[in-house]
Amino acid sequence: MIDMHCHILPGLDDGPKLLKETIAMAKTAASQGIVTIIATPHHNNGRYINEKVHLVGATDFMNAELEQLRIPVEILPGQEIHMYEEMVNDLEHGILLPLNQSTKYVLIDLQDRFLPPFTLRLLFDLQIAGYIPVIAHPERNNGVISNPDILYDMVKNGALVQADASSIVGGNGKKARKLTREMLDANLVHFIASNAHQAKNDQLGRAYRSLDSGTADLLQENSELLINNRPIAKHVPSRLAKKRFRKFLN
């Protein structure tokens, strides 16, 4: 498995503070069959600033540590970028870090309390500039929760969506679980990831096992296509509606 959104680098954000905690996260990931993790510390969210050059160096350091400890997990650099209007300019000037550093995929954290009026325009401008926005865990965003149709509009217009594994298995509450399953049934999810901040948060393996095999295979393949900067597989999206959860085993 590939985990394309994880807060595994130590001392950078609200993830692990100490190296030993990062090592514990890597061991937990390896025990589930995760072989590759994109490190995505928060950037520009009003609390954390994690510059590209520091993240690449921190990733190289952690890979050397994991190799020495013989933990079979590779870490790739990325950012979870809090949405702001100058993103396109900063990407084009090499200030921001796409997922796996050199791909066209950019992980975007929507503003929590509301979606600003520039949201759809920014997603469009990113695509015009050659990037593909990946919306991080919208099932936990108040703007999406209050107006689910806007997520359909984002996906229909070319954005991709990552849902948290914890949301699928109920770790983020019943409402997030229900919304995430509705999103999956409506073809509004293209990746699932742990979004883990510590070892006990990593529910990726459990989330995949809860899905039917066809859906699980598609989402896993998409993460591999992403890190290789290739187009992902996706189905035509539909608006959210109350549905039977066809893509789940339980």
C-alpha cells in the first residue's frame, strides 16, 4: 500500500514530536503492508510554516534512519497546503511542494469554517497552470458538510478528493463515516490515506479491508499512479444522495 497523506516527519507540525515516535509510525505502517508514505506536514495554515527545502532535507534524513533500522518503508516529500489565493504563483516559482516533489498533484487543505468565494476559481487556475488539486478530507470540512453539492462541483470540474481512513471506519464520528461512504458511492473519492499523526491513528489497512475488492484496488492503484505522476482512474461523479453503501463489505 501507499499512504499519500501522512504527518510522519518529527517536530514539524502536530504530528510526532520525537524521532522515536516517527519510527513507531513507520513500524506500524510496515506491519499493515504500507511500503511508501508521502510526508505531508501542514503548511501556511496560520500555525505551521514548513518550507520546501526543509521538508526535502527532513525526508532524506528519515529515509536514512529507516534504512539503518531496516524498516521497509520509503518516505517521499510533500505538503498539505492550506488554501490561499497566491498558490498558483508560489507553485510556479518553486516555493510550494507538490506530492512526491515533482508531480502535478497538489494536496490542498480547505479553509475549515467556510469556503471563501475564490475556492472554485483557485481550483480552476491550478489546473490551467498544469496542476491537479487534491482536496484533503472534505468529509471533515464544515463548508462541504453544510453544502455537499460544492464537492460535486469541484470534482466535476477536475479536482480530486482524498478521504481519511479514519472517516471510513468511524474514527472521526458517525456523521463523517456516513458522509464518506456517500461520497464513495457517488464516485467523489479518488484516494484514501491515513492522515495519521501518530502510530495509533493509522487505520489505512482497516479502511481498505472494509471496501469491496474492486473499489479498494482502484483506490490503491490511484495512489501508485499519483506518485508516478500519471493520470488516475476515475468514474463519472454524481451528486450526493442517500444510497445503499454498495462499495462496502460492512
